[in-house]
Amino acid sequence: MKKIILIVIILAVGIALGIYFQRQPKAQKIETQMQTDVNTGVQKADTVTADVKEGIQKAGDVATNVVGQVKADAQKVGEFTTNAVGEIKQKLN
């Protein structure tokens, strides 16, 4: 009777160990998948950051172009005003 109980205990321990080791690879698969997902998320975040930086650079370029155009237009207006004032002075004299 004691041998049967010992055999049952050994079988139970063997089954428990088998189930434990069978589940270990699944846990490792889940961990590996999580690491892959995190790495993918980080790469996507890096891509978005690069896109934002590029957009900021383009916005800066556009702003620089607009400022240059405004300065050129202001200079033209100044020249036009100077010429107009000169012509008016000549006509008044």
C-alpha cells in the first residue's frame, strides 16, 4: 500500500513538473512578443518624431521665405513712397 501511495505521489509530481515546463515556453513567447511590440512602438514613435522635426523644419523654411518676401515688399513700398514724395515735391515747386 505504501508503494502505491509513493508511486501516485511520484506520478503527481511528474505530471506537475511536466505541466510547469510545458507552460514555460508560452511565458517566454509572451515575453518575446511583448518586447517585439515595445520595440515596434518605439520605432513608430521615432518615425513620428522625425516627421514632426521635418515638419518644423519646413515651417521654419516657409516662415523664412515669408519674412524675406515681406522685407522685399516693404523695400519696394519704401522706394515707391520715396519716388512719389519726390515727384510731388517737384510738382509743387
